[in-house]
Amino acid sequence: MQFILAAAAARSELLMKKFELQRQVKIMSDIPTRCVDPVVKSCINCRYGHNVYPDWVETLEDLSWCTIETYCIYGFDRGRPEDEPTYEEFKEFEKRLNKLYKK
């Protein structure tokens, strides 16, 4: 009886490891290969961006005149040639801006 219980426990542990490995592979396949917003490169609003606040910032009011350093956790903000926007992306951005300012 103990052998059966030990075998079932080992099998369930192997299944848990398998599911965890599959989850990690899925997460790794979701990583982008270039900047998500190549025209504006707004790392503050990107889920892959990181904000660095000065040490003296303690409250929300301190942020009003604060300069925030931002960077991409994957390095897409460092001027790689593949992260430069294409002509189509510029045109799409101009269309969106024109819609905003025509109102």
C-alpha cells in the first residue's frame, strides 16, 4: 500500500514539474523581439518598462516637478536599428494624432 502511495506522490510531483515547465516556456515565448511602441518609446506606459525615481521622492506631490529615468528591461530603448519605426508606423501615428487634434 505504501508503495502505491509513494508512486502516486512521485507521479503527481512529476506532473506538477511538467506543468510548471510548460508555463515557463509559454512566458518565454511571449517576450517581444522589438519595442512595442517604436514611435514614442514611452517606457513609463509599457509593461516592459521600468521607472527609476530619485531618492527624495516620497509622496505623490513630489512627482510634479520630478525627472524620472525610464528604461526597457529588454534594452529596446538603447537605439538598436531594428527598434526604429517603419514608414507605416509613422503614418499610423500621424493619423492618430490628426484624429486627436481635429476635434
